[in-house]
Amino acid sequence: MRVPDIIMKKRDGGELSPEEIFFLIDGMVSGDVPDYQMSAFCMAVYFQGMTPAETAALTLAMARSGEIVDLSAIRGTKVDKHSTGGVGDTTTLVLAPMVAATGVPVAKMSGRGLGHTGGTLDKLESIPGMRVSLSEEEFIEQVNRIGIAIVGQTEDVAPADKILYALRDVTATVESIPLIAASIMSKKLATGADAIVLDVKTGTGAFMHDLSQAEALAGLMVDIGRMARRKMAAVISDMNQPLGHGVGNTLEVIEAVQTLAGEKRGRLFDLCLELGARMVVMGGAESSIEAARARLNDVVDSGAALEKLREMVVAQGGDPAYIDDPRRLPVAPYSEYITAPCSGYVASVDAMTLGKAAMSMGAGRARKEDSVDLECGLVTLVSIGDPVEQGQPVAKLYASSTSLLTEGLSVAAKAYTYSAEPIEPPPLVYRIIES
């Protein structure tokens, strides 16, 4: 096989064989296929697309480019969840303990935040002493002992994805749905889950702004997982406004603990019920979605879900005092409210703009190597459709300096618009796709 022939075939709209795709990915990882040829391949895929079979082959080739994590020593059906990223998206910290408290093992490998989207590992590291790097043996032992562990992926998982993503980032091919699907699913397949629930975001704060694109991506990823013999489901959820009220690492941990304690209900909790119910059914703890929802409500009401988070924090070296009283978690010292300039109804709480405001104050990364300020961010106090009075606070921002606070305020204020007439809020869930 010759690389130029493979590129030409895809450029002209042909369907590549699994052998051709594996040859290309193996050559990229070994260094035999140079960046300029892989860049040409990415552009050909961007314009011509890929069939589900091609995308599945690309996903498997990328998954097999590095370590395949063997979780067979963990008892029960291992269920994983992946979100395509959003603002105020604290689902893992709420969802994983809820599901684990029902008896379904949660062995989760997560990532760090990039751009306007938050990362689970950064949030966990807001808890003093929390360790997010475990050996594979420690990881498996912890899940078998307490039913839950959340750690970072090793550099050996799907190394082809890291190479390909870097090329896509500089060649304007990030938005290709087959390449996005292969990127996400290669890591999921390599990390050993038996069943996967996908939370595919759509709206202003999501990578997929358009609902039809989100549906196409979700359907393709479900098909890939099914072809790889995984149980699959995808929930297409709204990201036109932040999911939770906290945006920023420590602020999101505080909200997660309060949600598990039963002190907060809202969009964050409701989405965790939808995602969690499918994880519980896939994991075999309940036979119907309705029964699974009821079970998840029970573990929150009884305190079992919060206790499961506490167990995980203790097991991974964190101080449980911050779970017992999340108000002890430090937040940035300078704060100020944004207020409504008029009376009426909230017409928009633009998620992307608020994510950028938090990022401007240090809560996010522009590049993977950047550091983050765990204590800064913002708390939204209203949602789309809420009535407001002139001068009413609609958000509170926290920053480490007055200059950063001023910068954040100037960006965040643009996220809010108002209407004199009542506004219908967007739905939380648009569609559910199950294999």
C-alpha cells in the first residue's frame, strides 16, 4: 500500500478498507507517515466524510495504537459516561457517586479542561489532597472495594488520537463529525468499559451548535460502540445556558456536593437522572428506566450517594472535611454581582460567553500545558425564562484580582439578554438514541 493512493482514494470519495486505515494510523504513530500526508488525509475526510464502517475502523485503529486497559478483574458490568463538553457541566461528580451507590461499578477515566469547557480532574483537584493518578492495580482494587474511582487517562491510551487531534487543530479540520467520533470513541474503547452512555451537547456553549449535527455525531458514536460490541446510549442535551449554576472548578465542586446532599434540584440533577438511569439499567441494577430513576432518587435522599463521593475522596487521598462542609473550599477573594438593567424575563444566559468570562479570569486553559486558577469563576443566579426585577443580581463573579474581575465582568455581562414578554426555556433533553 502507498499513502498517496489512500489519500487520493478518500479525496475522490472512495471508501477505505480497514486494512488501509490501519496502515495509515500505524504509519502515523511510528513516524513513517509524515504530518503533511496525515494533514491531507484529514482534509479529504473533512470534505468527503466517512462511512460508519470506515469510522469504526479508524476508531479501532486509534484505540489499538496504545495501551488497552483491561478492566476484566473488576466485578460486574463496568459502565462509563462521556460528555462532549460544556459550561457548568458538573455531571461526573454528581452522576458517578449516584450510580455507584446503586451497586453499579463506575471505573472512570477523565480529562482536564480545555478552552471554555471544564475538566473533571481539575475539579477534583480543588479538594485538598485529592489524587487523580492511580496505577492500574490501585484503580481496579479501589473499584472492587468501594465501587468507584475517577482518575486521569495515561499517556499510553490512544496515542494516535493525540497526534491526529494536534494536526486537526492546525489544519481547520476539527469540526469533522467522523474525526470527532473516532477521537472520542477511541479513548472510550481503549479504557475498558462494557457499556457507555454519551452526553452529546448542543447549543451555544457546545462544540456542536446545531441539533442536526449533534444527532449525527451521537448516532455515529452509538453505531461505533455497537460494532465494537459495547452497550450504548446517547442523550442529546441542551447547552444554550450553563447546565449547573457554578462555572469554575471549586464552585462546581461545591454545587456537586450540595446536589448530592439533596440541597439543590435543577437542570444538573435532572440530567444526571437521565444519564444515570441508563447507566443503572445497562449495569443490570434495574430493569427499567423508571425504576432506575426512582433508585437514583432514593440513594440521594438516603445520603448514600453523598457518602459514596466521600468514600472515593478518602480512598484517593482527599480531605473529607470539604465534602462534609463544602463551604470550607476556598473561593477567589474578589467578587461582584452582575445585575439586571431592566425588569422583564431572562431571554438568554449564553453558555459560551460565560465560559469565556470564567476562562478570562483564569478558570480555563487556552493550551493543554496552561495552569488554571481553581478558585475563580462565577455563579449564575437565574435561568432562561425566569422573571427579574431591575437591579436584581443575575450572576456573581469571583477572581483573584480586581483587574481580572473587571475583565470577567465585561465579558459575562454580554451573556444576559432580557425580554418584556415571557420566554419559554429550552428543553433539557432533545433526543435519546439507544442501541
